[in-house]
Amino acid sequence: MSPPGLQSLKHRVRRMHPAGPLMRWSLSRMDHASAAEIRSFQERRLRLLVRLVAARSPFYKRWFAGAGVDPSSIRGLADLNRLPLVTRADLMASPTDFAVYPPRLMWQAHSSGTSGRPLAVHRTPGSSAYELAVLQRQWGWFGLPHDARRVVLRGSDFAADPPYSFTKEIPGNHQLMVSSFHLTAERLPEILRTMRAFEPHAVEGWPSSIALLAALVRDAGERFPVTAVITSSEMMSPGQRDLMRFVFDGPIVDHYGQTERVAMAGDCEVGNWHVFPDYGILELIDVEGRADRKEIVGTALHNWGSPVLRYRTGDEVGLTPAEPCPCGRAFPRLGALDGRVEDSFMAADGRVIPLPSAVVDDLNGLLEAQIVQLGQGRFEIRIVPGAGFDAEACRARAMRNVDRLFGPGQQVTIRTVDRIPRSSSGKVKAAIVAGDNAAADGERPSMVAQMGRTGL
């Protein structure tokens, strides 16, 4: 994870990018485009990207030479299947082989996701600004301005640094950060005072964190109306949705994406899910043994610094609804997503810890990683070493992450293993509670989800 100062700088660059207004104007036009116009846009971008990677990306230069394919023969969407499917293993083996710019000119992001396999990818600042513009367009469908003031609940490890405040306003970025790892009834009055003084349009972040805050607000007999609640990164239970809607009195604006940034989708104001086709080309391929599921394959149309074409995300969706959406957009519809489902943990002092896999997201030199709750305040980090593994550096970073995110006083062991057990679906969960077999299959409701099912 980036140091807080660097993260703040990235936020400012993203929001103040000089091409931002032009991006928003272009995206607003696509909002009303026909299916033919959307396809023309995608194919024009695809042709440019193919020529770029064939000339400058080490990975694709090797592939085009070895396959004997002329890059100029890739003209449109019908030609996509002539390109190779790229896997997570390809990116992990050498992420810089996909770069067409020097990596020092780009930003790096880390993720383990549901696979438990840490991954580093690169993208340009312009790509990040474009992503924000795409999200801002979706917010507009729900009545939010593009510069919406947002209370943000994600990892927010800024709270581990002096002066040890659990909230932090990001100057010029319209964000009030609230630490997801310090949400308690004792701190709620101070957090609510700061939130009210900030006067946000929206609450944004991990569903588990927002639901935890909502439960505390509800139990205190309070409400906090906003225009909308913006969510991502996790699946939500019906109870969490109901709880957030009750406390924040606004619609849920959910979206799907990946650290690799190859495809994006989100719900519209009618409540249906749509692919964002100007962000990336989304293909659906068969899932072996599952006629009712498809895997998402994405081709980013915005990251010109490190393009990845036809990336297998490993994420699965249900069958695409056939009927058009009443919202009137020509954006393709998307079936129900199978997303990140993660158990909440319990810290030594009794705090609920949402999305605990953040602890292992940025560990380097590993094939796989997983954090396990053994008991209240007791954790085990399981690691499978890979190329470039440095045991001491990995241990130091893992312990630093636990201290910063979970707080002091936790008992942590780090264990090197040959392989991390898979669930029945074949995936490694990055965070589980030990001794609960249902948890390994992604069926155990999180503590926050259970709170959300109680009476409103």
C-alpha cells in the first residue's frame, strides 16, 4: 500500500488532471451513443492499442513474432479471439513486460483479491483520471455532482500515523477519510461530528465498513441522510443493503472493477447492471461445467502505459439478461456477479475488522498469501514463497501492516507453506476464520452482514 502522503498526491493528480474536463465531456456523449457508435469507438481504440503493444510491449512483441500474426490484421471485435488470453500468472511472472512506458512514469497497484496471489500492476496517471471520470458519470445517474463531497471508508491506514486521528480530510479532493479499522461506539460521536461538519453528498467505501458504521449509527438512535452510498470491492448481503439504505436514506451506487483495470461495470438508476464499454471491452467466456456462469475477460481501452488485452479476471457472472434496460442506454447489460466475499475479523480489543485481506495485499515475492483468524486478536499469515522472496522483508511488512491496520496488541504468526487449501470452487480466499468449513467455501456470513440482518 502506498504511504499516506503519496496516496494523497495521487488523489490530487487524479482529480486535477488537465484532461479531466475533456474526459467527462467525451464520456457524457457516450452515455447517449447507439450500439453501433459504441462498437466503432471500441474498435478504433483496439486497433491503436494492438499496434502500440506490438511495437513496444516485450510480452506482445514476443507473441506476435512467435504466432506469426500481423498486428494490422486485428481490425475489430470479431478479431479479438485471434489474440492470446492473458492470465494472472502471465502478469505475475513479469508485470513490466506489458509496459510500453518506463514503469517509473506510472503508478503501481497491488492486490491479492479472492485468489490469494499477490499481484502488482502498472497504469498511467491519465488512466487513473479517466477511471475517476467514468465513475463520476455513474454518480451523475443518481444525482451526484462530479465533484461530490464524500466520506470514504476503506483501509485508511493514515490513522496509524501522528497525530493519530481517525478521520482526515484530503485538501482539494472533496474527501473525508474515516478509518475502517477504528469504528467503535466510543468513537462514533466524534466521527459523526466530523462527518456533519464536512457536509458530504455521499458515503463511499467497502460495504462491510459502511455497514459497520451504519450499525453503530442505528444503535445510537441516529440517521445520516446523504444523496447516495457508493460501494465497491465486496459483495453485499440483502441485510447490509437494507441497513445502509435505512441509515443513510439514499440509493446504493455499486460498481465492479479489478486492480488490473481491464473492465468495469455498475448499476444504473433503474437497478440493472451495465458494462461501461468506453472503459474496456468485456468478453464472457464459458466456465467449465457451469452452463449458467460465464467468466469475465477484459481489454482495457484507457491504460496506454501498460496495456493488457484479453485478460482472464477469474470473476464469474450469471447469464446476461436479454431484455433492454428501461434506462435507455445502449451499454450492454451484465448478469449477477460473483464477487469478493470475505469474513470480518475481531481485534484483540473487540473491534470488528472489515476486509482484513488488506494486510496481505502488498506482500511481495509470493505466489499466494492468506490471513487466518485463529481467535480474538490471534492471527496466522500463511505464505507460499515465489521468485524474489525475501523472508525478512516479507515478515517486516506483514507485521507493519497488522500494526497499522488492526492496531497494537494482536498476536500474529507467519507460516511458510507449500500450498494454501482451495475452497470447493477452487479459489484461495485471502482471509478466512479458522475452524469454520463454510468460510472456506465463501458461505459464512460476515459479522457485519449478521449485524445488517437485525431489525432496523
